[in-house]
Amino acid sequence: MDLPTLHGERVTLRKLTADDIERLLPAVYEPGIAEWWGDTSDADYQREGFENEGKAFAIDLGDELAGWLCFHEETEPDYPSVTFDILLLPAFQGQGLGPEALRALIRWFIDERGHHFFMIDPAAENHRAIAAYKAAGFRPVGILRKQERAPDGRWRDSLLMDLLAEDLDRPQPASIRRDSTAATGSIVISQLDRSDLDTLEPLWAALNDHHAEITPMLNGAPARDRAESWQRRKGKYEKWLTDPATFILVASRDDQPVGYACVTVGPGFASWASGDRIAELETLSVLPHERGNGVGTALVDAVEDHLRAAGITDMTVTSATTNTDSHRFYERRGIHKAFSVFYGSIAEGTDQS
């Protein structure tokens, strides 16, 4: 197949060259790419993969090589389809270039080769890629269980996403969920009714225990016991829930609550051009035996879907400096440290008598 040169608003797609491959090859070892790329031990195998039997484009931004985009075309008359794989060099990520390149190539396949059905299947843990593909117009279809081998040797799930020709110029829906309950594997996410607040007590207790373990003393203040801690937190929830924008999502497995997230909404930043409203993830708790099983990910995915449906695009989280596991979790989702919160006791005044 003779590949054309295609143009988006900013990017140009052109036939990949051997020189491009050599310039792309180091990227597969970069953090943010290596964990999604698979086995990188054989450089010749990587070169062959980039070449993809000639069905691959270089993505240019101006005069600079920005990335790579390949495709696999099925031309069976009854089952035509096109699937894609894409890589952007680190300096060009986060600028919307990936969705733009995909849409330019998809438009060509529609107009010039008569295709109507397109697929892509990122790792289910690769939230950044999934968000980019949604921006291109792809919609989640379902989980492909243990579909690919991760660099650490474990089998991990992929998310199958598809796009139809008629979807290309249609705005992407804010949420793939149609009501307040959605299933993620065997985890069910539902919105809590205010009258059921007390069902959260064991889940809060697990988080309180975790706080006490990682931070036994907070600048001289000892951890509270479970009962007192819950009453104080419940009081906050009751106050927050008087605002209709506040919501609590509960994760259940086999009809048993295993985690929850509480979110409030306030005005945007005064000093920075954020959205008009900003969400605050006030609580994210998962029972100890469920940590690492995707419950936290399912909850935050559902939180983000809920916020997108409400037109809210910014979110903040406060986390103890000692809670390094949560820091890594949020960083992987693109939520980065932006502020420092200082805590201390107010010194007693000097006696002037």
C-alpha cells in the first residue's frame, strides 16, 4: 500500500523511514512509555514492530518528529475494520496531538478506503491513553481479561474501545455510564443515599487505621480512636451533603461494600485559570484485603465520569506526606503535587501581667 501524506490542524502524517525508527527506538525505554510497551529486550524486534510491514506513519509537528502511528487493516468484506497503535515522544505528550493524528488517519480510511469501524485496545490501567482515545472519539466497549503481558511478566487486562464513522464528528458523551450504577468486572459502583451514611463506618475505620499506622503523630497530635474519628467524619459528610453537588460513591463486591469515595465541589482558583468549579476528593478508602485489586481505580474512574457529566474538569486531593502509595496512585492518573499544607499548633501568648 502506498501511504499518503495526511494533515491535521497541527500534525502531519507521512510514511515512516528507517531513520525515524532509530530516533523513536530510545523512547520505548522512557518512563511513561516503557510500562505500556511490553518486552523491550530485543532492539531488532522493536524495529520490526515499528516498521509494521510498511503500514506505519511518522507523526510530525512542524519539522520535528513527534511520534509514530501504525494500523492493521482487515479487508474481509463482511468484517472490515482498522485497529491502531500509537506512540508520542515524551516532549510531545499532553498536547492533544495523539487524538489529532488518529482522527486524521481515521478520516482517510473513511473517505478513501470505505471503512466504518475502528478499534483500539489500551491497557485498562493506562488512564492517560484511554482519556486520549476518548478525546479522539473512541468509546469503551468492555474489558479484555488478561489480554496482554506487562513488562513485569504478569498478565493484565486491556480495554476494548471502538469508533464508528458516524462518531467521528459527534461530540464524545461526557460519561459512558447511563445511571448511577455501573459494573467494573465484579466491582459494582453505586451512589450512596444520605440515609445510608452509617454503612461507611467500617470503611472509614479502615482508612483511620491506615492513617494511624503511617502517621501515628501529626506534628504532636495523636491519632483518634475509631469511634470518635467516625463521628467527626460523619458530621462532615452530613454537612457536605447539604450541597447537591456533593456525592459519595460506594464500591461493592458480592453486595458487600469494599470502598468508597466522597467528593465535594467548590469555586475555581482565584489566582489561576482553572475551571469555574473544582472538585475535591475528600475521601478515598478501600478495605485492606481489596487494596491492589482495582477498587480504588474503579472508584476514581467513576468519580471522573460523574464530574465530566457535570461539566467539571479539575479535581484536587489532599494526602498525608507519609502516604506515599496514594501519591504514586494519583501521579499515575496525572494528578500531581501543586500545593503544600502546613499544620501546627498556635503558640501560647506571652503573659504581659
